[in-house]
Amino acid sequence: MAAPVAAQGAYDEPPALSIRPFALGTVQSFTAVDTFDAVFGRTYEGFFGGGVQAVVHDRYFVELTASRFKRTGQQAFISGGQKFSLGIPQTVTITPLEVTAGYRFKLSPRVRPYAAVGVGLYKYLQESDFADPNAPPPARGVDLDTRHVGFVVNGGVEFRAHRWFGVGADVQYTHVPGILGSGGVSQQAGENDLGGVAARLKLIVGR
């Protein structure tokens, strides 16, 4: 009689409703490759954040995620297909707030593939030294401070290491038009999408 109890172990039946917080790390390859390469010297960047997930009957879920990226590069311009740095520091901060809904497939008690779609609100802040030509150095001014709604889709797998702990790995695509492309190097490159393809890792607490 003891053997079946032990076999159930850490992977017994989950509750009807589970609220699960998680930490999140993301590496995103941006669609605006020329813009990010000109300003930061590379086309991918890291985001860090977290969120909370509500799972119903271990199948349906709704997820709220907040993350942030901040890095300082240099103002640049594009001419004749060539990128030129202006030597003026420029700091970009991107803060996504995303809501998705999805479905978890029951491959096994420990391995749960999933897919989700949703929307996000993306805050974009761009600051440069000497953005205000009338301000004394070392002044920093705001070049652009805006928000825009985007589209989100992702899919991946959650591995249950324990009934109270899991690791999720997925690939996410975002499409965020309208923030870039109105001026500066992004306009010169003809790029207006702040989205891209990201690899994400989630450390999940909860059943």
C-alpha cells in the first residue's frame, strides 16, 4: 500500500485554480536590426522582470508579465547604407507590460507544452546628453517618451522539478509598430517595429 503513495509523490493532482508567481529573463533579437546595431553595436538585448500566472484545471492560463531593458549607447545616423556614430551618449529604456492567455498540453505530469497569445503595452524612453541645446552640460534631456500597444504570441515547455517549482522555456514573437520610425536613425533605416523574437526563461513557484 505504501508504493502507490510514494509513486504519487511530488506530482499529485494540481488544484482547480493555481496562482503562480515567477521570475523572468529574456534575450530579444529586435526586428529593427539597423537601428539597434547603429546605436548599441548589436541587434539583441536582455530584459529582466517577473509576473504572475493563474492556471485553471492545469490547462487554461492567464499570465501578466512586466519586464525592463535599459542600456546606454550612442546617437548615430545612416548615410549611403553606412552607420556613423555621433559620440553622444543615448540611453534607451523599454518597459513591456504584457497580458496573454493560453493552453497547457498534457504531455506528462512533469512536461507541459503550452501556447499563448495576447497584447502588451510598451513604454519607450529615449534620453540623450545635450538633447536640449540650450541646457548647460552635462545636461540630459528626453528625446522621446511614448507608449504603444503591441501583439504577443509565444509557445514553449514547462518542466516540473517539484510540485511547488517549475522552469518554463519558450520563444516569443512581438509586433510593436508605431514607436520607432518617426525620426532619427530608425527613420533613416525605415524601421518602425520595436518588437522581435525572444528566448525566455521563467522560474515558477506554485503548483
